[in-house]
Amino acid sequence: MSWLADRRIVVTGGAGFLGSHVVEKLTTTGCRSIFVPRSAQYDLTRMADVVRMYDDARPEIVIHLAAKAGGIGLNREKPGELFYDNILMGVQAMEQARLHGVEKFVAIGTVCAYPKFTPVPFKEEDLWAGYPEETNAPYGLAKKMLLVQAQAYRQQYGFNAIQLLPVNLYGPRDNFDPKASHVIPALIKKCADAVQAGEREIVVWGTGSASREFLYVEDAAEAIVLATEKYDKPEPVNIGAGTEVTIRDLVTTIARLIGFGGKIIWDSTKPDGQPRRCLDTTRAEREFGFKARTSLPDGLRKTIAWYVANKATADVRV
């Protein structure tokens, strides 16, 4: 049984997509005291609510997953909101963790923090080698500031804060809202809706030439719990599968798995986003033994099966 089992743990965002899987993983690890603050009771952009959360939960470990995030569409529509809300939630949560004597703070960053033209595969040492891709720079930089804060607090206060940098996640319980979702759930819904309506074509943003790396959410949850248990260093750590796929190939695969045989139209007036994304994941394997176990085809099958079985509920959320 992990030493985490006896700790009081707060998981911000623990009711969300990634957070719900992290809570499940912590539970199977043996953790008995997990507090999940809900936004209706604790608005983490408000310092008073953050203080009250710490006073109520008295955590020894904090895993900060709460974030406002989405795909290219949301990043273009609300860059200021994504920057402001994410930076406030993060810096206030970490500051109050320090003031409340928290033993360890785990900050979840994002692959969006990397420079637009980072050499592939992305190495953690390249994180500061340029400006992020413009579409998601406000979100990426807001999350990147948590790394600065974590390293500064470690240096000045001896505070144990770490940052993990996951790639795009996907899996059961994802957000399938086309206006806010990431690429895989958006494509799954688009293809499933087209099949249901008998449509003969779908329109997809961009040219399809950009590449991405995707990590199944249960693997991501395992990585976060392993790092929480075993990693205590200042350097950020990539969390990914270590493989990349073009958006064109991804769309073709999802359409085939869902059974959509119509035409795919590429809207090149819409942005591709960052040209390529693929992480070097050797540090995670070396430092705390994480290696992704779910292949993209297997993960897509599981995600599609979940969406088909829960389509009515998922669409109501949209």
C-alpha cells in the first residue's frame, strides 16, 4: 500500500474528466481521505474560497487539476478568460498550500506551454526555447507560470511542488461539446452524429497535416499518482505516450471505427494549431516508472464504446 494511503489529499478538479480518473486511481491505491472541492462551493479564482477550502479539508497533499481548457475554438474565443482564470486558480492554490503547511503540491501543466516550433520529440529542456503557438499561448503560459512558482517556492521556502506536462488526453467521460472539446471527442461526436443523421459528409478544421500525441486518460491518471508518490524534483516531467499521429490519419481512424463512410471535407480557413506535438517521455519512465500502456487504437475503441453507450447523457451535458 502506498504511503499516500494515510494522507489527506485534495484533488482540485476531481469531479472533472481527468480528475475523476485520478480519484479512482487514488482509491484503488488505498487512499482513504480524498477531498474533491466542487466549484459551486469553492470558486478557486477567489482567494477567500481557496483559503476556506484549505481550512475545511486540511490537506497534506494537493493535486491541482482544476482548469478551464478546451480546443482551438475555445482558445480563440476566450484567450483572456483562459489566461486569467487558470493563472489565478494555480497561483492561489499553491500559495495557500504553502501557507497551510501542505506536504506536497502537484501542479498539472500542459503541452501547450512548449514553443511553437519545438524539435520533436519535445524534451523538457526545450520548454523555454521560444513562444508557444499563438492560438493556445494564453492558456499555455498561464499553466507554465506554475512551474516558475513551484521552482521559486522550492528555492525560497523549501516547498515541495512538482509540475507534470501531459499531452492531449482522451477517454471515457471526456467533454464532447464541439465548442469547447479537444480534437478526439469533437471528432467522435461529429462522426457519430453524421451516422445517426445519415449525412454523407463532415467538415473538419484545418488541413489535416498537423500531428498530435494523445494519452488515454487512465494512463494519465496512473502517471499522476505515481509522480505524486515518487517524484520530488524541481524539473518538469512530460507525461505522454511517446507516439504521434497526423490529424488526417486520426480522422480516418475514428470515422472507420464509428462506421462513417462519407466524405471528409477539410476547412483550410481554420487553423491547424501547433505543427507537430510529440513528447520525449524518458524522464517519466526513469524517475517514477511510468510508461503508457494503452495504444491509440485500443483507447479510441474504448472511448467510442463509452460515448455510444452514454451518448444521450454526454449530449445533454453539451
